[in-house]
Amino acid sequence: MTELAKAYDAKKYEDEIYKKWEELGFFKPEIDPSKKPFTISMPPPNATGTLHLGHATMLAIEDILIRYKRMAGFCALWLPGTDHAAIATQNKVEGILQKEGKTRHDLGRDKFLEKVKEYVANSQDTIRNQVRKMGSSCDWSREAYTFSDQLSFAVNTVFKRMYQDGLIYRGHRIVNWCPRCQSTLADDEVTYKETKSRFYYIKYGPVIIGTARPETKFADKVVIVHPDDKRYKKYVGKEMEIDWIDGKIKAKFVADEVADMEMGTGAMTITPAHSFVDFELAQKYGFEIIPIIGMDGKMLDVAGEFAGMDVKTCREKLVKKMQGQGLIDKIDEDYVHNLSICYRCGTSIEPLTSDQWFIDVNKKFPREKWEKKDNNLLKDLEGTNFSIKDIANHVVRSGQIKIVPNSFDKTYFHWMDNLRDWCISRQIWWGHRIPVYYCKDCGHIMVELDKITVCEKCSSVNLRQDEDTLDTWFSSALWTFSTLGWPNETEDLKYFHPTQVMETGYDILFFWVARMIIMSTYTLGEIPFETVYLHGLVRDKEGRKMSKSLGNGIDPLDMIAKFGADPVRLSLVIGTSPGNDMRLYEEKISGYRNFVNKLWNAARFSMMMIENTKENSSDLSLADKWIMTKTQTLIEEVTDFLNDFRLSDAGDKIYDFTWNVFCDWYLEISKVHHNPAILKYVLDVVLKLAHPFSPFVTEAIFQELQFNEENKKMLISEKWPNIQKDLVFEIATKQMETIIDIIKSIRSIRAESKVDPVKKIQAYIYGKDLTSALLAKSEVIKRLANLGELIIAQSGQKIEDSVSKFIGDIEIYLPLSGLVDFKKEFERLKKEAKRLTDYITALQLKLNNNNFVSKAPEHVVEEQRQLLKSAKTELAKVEEQINKS
RNA sequence: GGGCGCUUAGCUCAGUUGGUAGAGCAUCUGGUUUACACCCAGGAGGCCCAAGGUUCGAACCCUUGAGCGCCCACCA
């Protein structure tokens, strides 16, 4: 006799089971040409982070997909890894140094990098174990790291190729500069914060200009006004001498439509070195571009007496000076605008010009360039020349890549359409060093895959490698193929790429997903993945973002320790839908803990019955046929939902079936009469279907279910259930469902009539066509409805002094004389009659409507007719009963 | 300013080709029944944001509006 604990204890099983799966190699697919591959590249967590709910969600969803496909016969690869997360990691280590009163410059580049490496190695271990805790069935033997030698080589290879194609260029341009990180940022790495500040109206010769940043204005020499602005028409095209901060300067007036007549005074001076719009204007008209603020965030020499001050101090002092000069017209105190800030550290961004590396997103290449191998990347695409942007757009537009939910298509297109050249150089140390070498002697520039020491042109050894590193997204953009061995033509790459699903949060659609599409189509001529599944953000019960400062964060690892990994997974998947934020709270997790326990007990109970029964009956009872049929429906629904990426619906179905069908009915019925073969079959199916969602408890049960067999199989590698048409019994199912209705009715009457729950009462059922089925199940009905005596007949007399209920033409009487207040019963009947009358009226109205009968589909009309017929029968019975009272 | 999403039971959410509104939690009543109190049985609870329109029929489709949230652009 198997002795299992009354409650499932996750701690007792999880680690052990995970270890077994891993050691036995279930996570590691062998390439098999006869099988279809199913690949997911795991979005690499930052190498320095710890697991948060976003990761937990990602892991839960991906593991469900992978486990399902693995069981369904695919060669399933889930490739894990970590990201070196350039700026984020460097910031973290700098923070640690800061506590010791040091900066990275105190250590120097090499020593600092050693320190970061050490730190990363430690954190990677943490992350790996946390990923395991979630039950992730990923292939650790293929684990990757964005900064490994192999991936770095891939990075250099792509860089070189893009450089040779003229896609990567170095340019002196205006960029987003974070003075704290001491680095550039890509456009989408800048976020905005609504801020209230002062707005200064300053006298500039004959006009008044408005600005929130007077400290940038030292060298402004051009006034822009709108061509239609009557106020300033007289000045346009003129040059005049005006009094400015450090004496007289010459200012030019130019008309351009960018000037907004409504904004401020309608006149503006421009600062090309520190504003994107102004920079473009300066290029358009060929104005001088004079830097005012340095990369350290301090004022340059052009600021005269203010040189060397930080921006804030300068502003205060400058405004005082200008007030003294009478240059300040007025100051608006409540100016609200969006301040651009660094998404990593929150420091306000300083746009400034500098030499940087860019990817040209608009350079066009001829068709032949894109048509590689046997790809149909360009399918249905007209035209002769395409940029990386065009192709990235096309693969989504043409449906080669599908985004779930598709409402994000528009967002994607909009972003792609407006994409400007991508600044890829960063001035931090932690990251892939740009593989460009300059010869100090002859000035020759070389882009090399491996480190070089000699100039290829003049043989000088006086070389200097570019100091900058690459944007972290450059390397992660290669993730789907660099992790499979590219640029080597590996078997993995050939077999597993393109991958099938990219699953990640919608918040990195641009940062990452879009860039992967760009890089994969450019480099391989292949899409990186077929489907993008975007999950939402996890919020607290009030819908707030979880954050340390609010203290409302839930640590997935705490929850796993408390409830187990299965409940955490279930609560992150069920009740959520792709692209939509979800709310998580402990009660929800504990609810799924209860479910896991329910499943455990259902198995425990089933096993007792299976074990204690020697003979196997080949006869199928009504209940057996019913549960078999319901099981087939379940298989079909769950499979369809999973194929459709509707994980929540799939999980919900499993939950509902397990609890409300299998446990509440079939197991209860089994207490009267049980069929071990059927019990085993249904339990088996449930375990398999539930396994992707709650892998641990299902595997634990599956092991126990094999009792003392040698060479136990593991659920993880079992075959996904198929529907068996010969196990569908429609008539029996209908009959069983009516019997369930009858039992429910009796229970309901008992409760409403306040009959002592332990009292075994008597019942009459006139079953009409269902009579023989009822007779077969009479013991079941007696038990589940708690009846002492049950009289079943085809039809018969009304029973005096009884409470009655009618289901279609079936009549139920409970002789409760002395136990029930018949006045109340009379009221109940009246109410019932009213409900039925209203219902019948509504149905008749509908059926008398010629439009309905002629226009609605036949099956709908027929359905309504049946409903009417059965309601009428019931009403007649109810009314008869009322008349008798 | 441009775009997207949400608004359904007290709470969190389903409701996919338009056909008498659903689940979980919470709540109420009752319960030591051959698994499970992390349980069982039963009940109550909804002008499906508002107003129009299409339709025989609308939570669902269309228009407008309100409230909430998000993304993008930009404010010199």
C-alpha cells in the first residue's frame, strides 16, 4: 500500500526532480532530421541581476511552450544564457567602488574590467540557480553569454561586415549624452520625466526669445522665426549687431517653418551643439556648431567667466548677470516640460555633438544582396533597393513574423518607420570593444576580427584601438544565431534557426526584438523567429508597478519557498493575456497552491483505488463513458489553445476539468463503483496536459503512480495525448449530464428546504426515456444526493406532500412531509412558475418574429424551439403542482 | 500633438466568428461523508462606463463622448 502525505510538499520533491531531469539529459535535444525543431532563445537576464517577476513570467511561459512541444514530438531546444548588460553592470560595479571611495579611473581600464568579470561570474551562478528553481527545462549544455569569446567573435564579424557594406560609419553628430554614465545613449534609451522649471524670456536685440536653458545661449547667433510671422518679417534675412552676454555680437535672422508662432514669443535662437532640432537646422543652413557644455557636464571656455562650472551653477549665476545687464525680460516660474533622462540612472541627458559610430538604417541595397540561399525574405515585396529598415518592416508586414498580440504590429511599424541612425558606440569600459584600429603613423583605419598589432598599410606597430565599446543591444541583437555558433556553419545553426518563438516583455519590443529582426535579416538573410509572444508587466493588486521604494514587490523566490514553483507558475500564466499587464498577489498564488494540492489528493485517492482493485472490468459504466468523452474534449481544447498561444485558457481548462469534473463528480462516483483502468487513463491524461504548467507536482505523482516498477519513466518525456474518437460517447454523456442535473437539483432542494444534511430522505424520479440509465446509476444518485430510498419509474402519480422539481419531462418528488414548510414551498413554486413564464414569453416573442425565423441560422432557431418545448413542459408540471397545493 | 489599450459580480479577470452573462477569491448558510478544511454541499451578488446607430437579436460590430492606463514625438 502506497503511503502518501495528505498534503503535497513541494520542497520535498522539486529540487530532486529537477536534478533528475537535468542529469538524465531531458533538456538537451539531439538533432534529429526526422523531427521538427522547436526552438526558443531565452531572453538573457542581466548577468548581475537577481530573478524578478518579469523573469519568472518569461520562464513560466517559455517552459510551458517548450515542455508541450517536447511532449508533442518536436526536437525542442530552449537555449539559456545571460547578458553582460554593459551600462547596467558597469554602473553596479562603479557603485560598489564608490562605497570604497574609488572610481573606475583609480583602477584603470584593465583592473576595472577584471573586477567586473569577477562580479559577473558570481551573479551568473545566482541567476542560474534561480532559473532552475522555476523548473525551467532549458538546455544548460548550450548556455550562452553575450560577452563570451565566441559571441564576441560574432559581434566583431557582424561589425566588420556592416562596416564593409558601408552600414556602419563614424560621424560627428549630435547624440544623447549621459554625464553620469559618461556615455552616449541610443534614442530609445532616453526616457522623459515631466518637470516644472523656470522659463526665461530674454532680450535678444529687437526680439525676445524664450528658453528654459539660458546657459546654452552663449554662442547663439541665429534667430529663427516663422516665415508667416508678421511680427518679425521685417528682420528676416538681416544681420544686426546686438548686445549679448559678453558684449556685442552679430546675429542673423532666418525664416523657417520649424518655428512655432504660438510657442513663447515665436522667435527662437538656436544652439546647434545641444539640441537635436537646432543641430538639424544648422546642418540645413550651414551654421556654425559651437559646443558650450563638455562631456563632463561642465561649461566650456566659450562660457567665459562661467567656464568650468556645472550647468546648474552656471545657470543661476548667468541669470543674475543677465538681470544686471537688463537682458532678462521676465521669468515664468511654472513652466512644465518633459525633461529627457537616462533610462539607466535617471540623470538628465545632455544632447551634445561628438564623434560616434552609427548604423545607417536607410542605406539601400539591391535585391540580390538580400536574396540569400533559398530565403523568401522578399516575398511579395516590390522594388529594387531596400534598407535594413525596409526589410525589418517587410518581414512583419508580410506575416513572416507574427506578433502576439497583433495590436503591437502598429507600434512596431511606427517605431521602425521613424527609426534614425542607431548610435552604437558607448564610452564605457564594460562591453565589446569596437574592433577598429587606427595607425598613428599613416592614419590608416582597420576593422579586424582579432586583435592586431601591425598596420597592414605601413607596417607600423604604432596602433591604437578605438576606445569605445558597443551598445549592449548590438550583441543581444545577434542572440538567436550567435548562440547557435554563428559565424561557424554549425549543425545547430542549420537545424535550429530560425527559431520558432521569441517570448519577452512588451517593454523591450524596440530595444531588443526589433533589433534582432534587423540583425538577423541583414546577417543571415533569415528571420530570427516566427512568432513574437509579448507578455505584460507584473503589477501589484492595486495595479501599481512593483518597486523597492514602494515596498510592494513580490520576490518570486520567496513565493516558491512558501508555496512551491508550480503555484507561482500557474499564477503568472492563468488569468493573464499577452500584451496586457497582470496583477499578482499572494492570495492568487495560494489559490493555485490549493489546486496543486487538489491534484495531489486526486492522484492519491485514485491510486488507492487502482492499487486495491485486482480485476479489470471491461464494462464501461455511464459515468466511465461520460468521463472518457469529457477527457477527449479536454485534450482537444487544451491542445488547440496551446497551439494558439492561449496559455491562460489552456490552464484554466485543466484547472476546471481536474477540480470540477474529475474530482467533484468522477471521483465521488468512484466511491460507489470504480473502474481502475479508466481512473488510470484519465489521471494519466490530466497529468500530461498539466505537466507543462505545473511540472513538479505532475512528475512527482507520475513517479508515485508507477508504484514499484523498475526503470521508472519520466513524465517530461511522455507523449502528448491524442484524441481517441472511439472514446467519445455522445448519448451516454448526455444522459450522465442529466443525471448530474438531477443530483444537483435534489441537493439544492435539500439545502433550500433546510433538511438536516445527515438525514437520508426518500425520492421518486419518473425518468421517462432516461429510466434505464437512472436505474443503472441509482446507487450513485442515492449516495451523492444522500438519499435513503430511491424509487425510479418510467412515470407515475404525483406524490402528495412533496417538494417537486422538473427537468424537461423528468419529474422529481421528495416527500418531505413534516420536514418542510409547505407555505414556503408554495412560494418557491410560484417563483419558479414566474421565471418560466417570463422565459417562455421571451422565447415565443422571438419565435413569432418572422424576421428571426427566416434570417437566423436554422440550428439557432431549432435550439430555441427545443428550449421552448422543454420550458413549457416544466411550466405545466409546476403549475399542476401549484394547483394541488 | 500622434497611436494603442482598458472600463463586465465587492476584488482580480474570462467572455474569438453577435443567440437566456461566467470563473477564482471574498461573502452568506450548512457540513469531522472511503482523497483533500490547501476540503465538501448550497445560496446571494451584474441597466456588461454613457449616448446614439446597424441587426430579428449587441457585453460583443459602427459612431461619439467620459474616466483610467501605456507607448511614441516634442515643447526652442
